[in-house]
Amino acid sequence: MPAQVRVYDATLRGARPAGNTGAVDIARRLASVGVVTIEAGYPASGNQAAEAVRRVAEAIRACEVAALARCVPEEIDAAADAVEPAAQPVIHVFMDAGQAGDIGRAAQARAAVVRMIERGVARARARVPIVQFSVESAAAIERPFLKQCVETAVLAGARRIGLGGVSGPAGSDAYAALIGDIVRFVDRDVTVSASCHGNQAIAGTVAAIAAGARQIEVAAGSGGELPRLDAIAEAVAATVGGMPGFAGCAQAAGEIARLLEPSHATPWRWGAMPESAATAIRPAAAVEVAFL
């Protein structure tokens, strides 16, 4: 039976629609090709962002709509308010690099981080049925403490765990090892999500699927560092030999790119993929994948 992989799209996290085109148009196009979760934005960044998230939440009924928030009560409340109209609301709570950097080596500092995670996830879970907890630069955190953070989030109600990472020539191998370790650590009903950035993002994402990640974070048409939705689909097709249920994503990504401001629209070219990335994803060929 093929591995079932969820697609979480973060195009609207930082992208700005061009002209009079709204975020709702982009969200509808994403939903039409089978994206399972659409992250509609970061409501705490301002009233305009919060309103954009709310409009997407009101318009999209066929898939989940998520709002982003740090482990800060005010940001979690803003996210919850914005996604309240959604048929399937999600709050994506994350610990950013600054918060992670405060950990240090002192037990007191680490205890404060654990409390922050516990309270933040519980606060989000009290407002929505699905909470994802993510850690930026997860590989930079000592593994035992990272596992403590993950366990705390799961016990507080998070059902999805996102791990940010991948940089450098050997990044995809180390990232796959991290994903595999956390997959084995959490319960079977907890989904581990791959959030890869930088020039190894494609290789890292496909390697993460092979290691057990069952959600991947992409950005269709975005100029950000997350891998393009169509790039991942083509990479999986090249290594696995098929991508059931996701055949229209390349066309959709191109259409979405045209809906974004030029600075946020990055065209995908398979030929531009570094050979190092192509080499790194080949071991994933043993994994049969079907996108949800």
C-alpha cells in the first residue's frame, strides 16, 4: 500500500497577490488540485493579514485552512479568531529561531520553553480541533531536548509535528535521519511534517518522505525558500515512478505564479535542479507515494 502524504501549502504565508487578485483566488486554485491544508497567513502581523485569513476561511470548504502563530497567547488568539469561520480550521503554532535561541543550557531556561509550548498548544487546541506544532531549525536543538519539546506539544494536543531544516550539501541526509528519529519517537497517530528550506529543499523533502514524513510543506508559485509544489511532484514522479492524485499540480503552480507579484513568483525549471539534489533523492525510489 502506498504511503499517504498530505500536502500543506504555505504560498500565502508571505506572498502578496498581484493587482486586485485576492488570496481567496489563490486558495481556491490550491484546493482544486488537492492540497489538504492551506496556510492562509499570519494574522498577528496586522489587521490586513488577519482579514485575508478570515476571507479564505469563509470561502474554502473542501480542505483545511490554517493560520500561523508563534507560541505567544496574543498571536494564538488572533489566529483562532481569523480561522473561526473555516469548515476545517487549523492553528499552526511554531517556535521560531529566536525562541529556540533562548533555550541555552540552563535547566531553568529549558523549563520555561517547555511551559511556553505546553500552554501555547493547549490554548490553540481549546479553540480548534487540529493543532500543528513546529520547530524552526530543529536539527540545531539537542535531540533529547527536541524530543521533550515534541512530547510536550503532543501531550498538550498537537496531532502534527513540523520540523524545519536542511541546508548545505549533506543537509538532506541529516534531515532524513532527524525525521526518521522523530517518526519512531511519536505515536502512530501523530503526523510528522517536513518543512525544508534552501537549495536542498527538494532533496530534503523527498528524503523526508522516504524517512517517514507523512506531510510535506510546499509553496505553489511562491518566491520563498519552501520547495515549489510542482517541483516536489515532479521529483517524486522521477524517483518513485508516479504521483497518484496530483497530476494537475504543475499547471496549478504556473497559474498561481501569475497571480502573485513578480518578486514573489519563481518559475520552476526541472533542468535547474542541482545534480547534488537529484542524486540525493534517488534512494527514495523504494517508497511508493500517493498524495492525499
